Amino acid sequence: MSGKIVTIAQQKGGSGKTTIAAHLAVAWARRRGRTVAILDIDPQGSLGEWLEARERRLGEDATGLGFRTASGWGSRHEANALARDYDYVLIDTPPKAEQDARVAMDVCDLIVVPVQPTPVDLWATKATLKVAAGEDTPAILVVNRMPSRARLTGEMIEALREFGPATASARLGNRVSYAASIGRGSTVIEDVPRSRAAEEIDALAEELLACLRA
Ligand SMILES: Nc1ncnc2c1ncn2[C@@H]1O[C@H](COP(=O)(O)OP(=O)(O)O)[C@@H](O)[C@H]1O
Ligand SMILES: [Mg+2]
């Protein structure tokens, strides 16, 4: 049986793709005992840096995650190969590399699109979803960096309803702990397990697993 492939895609840089990929990987692997591999197809290699920091902290064999990089058409082959060995494969994609992202959106079972609740992010999301629709793969929007109170956010979330794909009910707040943990090669689940941030990730990880089972 083949594992499930999840692609994190959003043409807008800085939307939280890498942050969410790292957190979901650890959430699924640590909390639920699944085997998880990360496939980084972003030439910037942020997730690779995160993993290196993780190896320095935990030891090379103790990260609990598989890791590969690929580009272009190689992504499809690599993703399918990983799916034979792991329960879940998470693909982190570059912004703006439409062709590479397209391959990743085609090969996967679910596309996760992080969206910050700002007008500019909404425009980029439309473009990302257009590619996703072309590949005929189900997509789900994840609101990231929710400010604690802002009228704009409510309006944005309302606007997302018209986009087609559902918006995950689990949302991630704008919290320094996410950035701090990533910098240490860690996650909020490990660093601040009883925080709101850890709860948010847990809820998102659970909701996406349910999507994959459906
Ligand atoms: N929920 C969040 N709260 C606070 N900072 C965040 C959050 N998500 C992402 N960030 C920060 O935003 C920046 C961009 O995130 P990143 O995951 O690298 O985006 P992308 O991979 O889409 O370019 C990083 O500095 C990251 O630490
Ligand atoms: Mg990134």
C-alpha cells in the first residue's frame, strides 16, 4: 500500500509553507506514530536547513523523519518512491515556480494552501488555486498568522468562502513561537507542548488526517 502525499503550495512567499510543512511532519510522526518523509523541492532549501539544525540538536538518526530534495520532473519520481516507504510524504514547494509546483500538485492526494488573511495573499491564493484546479487534486486552505483581533481578518475569511476549496477550521495564530522553534530545528509541539500554538498544530494535523481518510 502506498502512503499519502500532501503538497504545501502557495505562490506567495512567506505565507508559511515551510513552517507548516515542518510542524505537520513532526505532529504526524511524533504524536501519532506514523512514518513521515519530507520532500523539499524549493531550491532555497529552508526545510533542509531546519532538518540540519534538527540533526545537530537530536542526532542524525533521531530526527524521526525521512528527507529528500528534488526539482522539476524528479519531484514526481521522488514523491512516489517515498510514498512506497512512508505513511505520509509532505512536499514543500517554492513560491512562483509554477511548473515545479504543478508537478507536486499533480502527484499528491491533497494540496494544503496556507493563506495569511491579507488582500495581497488572497490574490496569490486565487492564482495558486487555479493551478490546483488544473491538476484535479483536492485542496484545503489553511489560515496562517491570524492576528488576535482585526476586523479585516473576518472579512478575509468571509472572502475565502468564495474560493471553492474549504478552509480548515483549525487556524494558526501569529505567534513568535513558530518562528523561534523553526530556527532551532524544532517545532512548537516539542518546545512549548502546552501552548496555544501546539494546540493549533495538533488540531490542524488531526483535521488534515481526517481529510486524507475521507
Ligand atoms: N503562524 C506564524 N506566526 C508567526 N510567524 C510565522 C508564522 N508562520 C510563519 N511565520 C514566519 O513567517 C516567515 C515565512 O514563513 P515560511 O514558513 O518560511 O513561509 P514560506 O515557506 O511560505 O515562504 C518566517 O519567518 C516564519 O517564521
Ligand atoms: Mg518556504
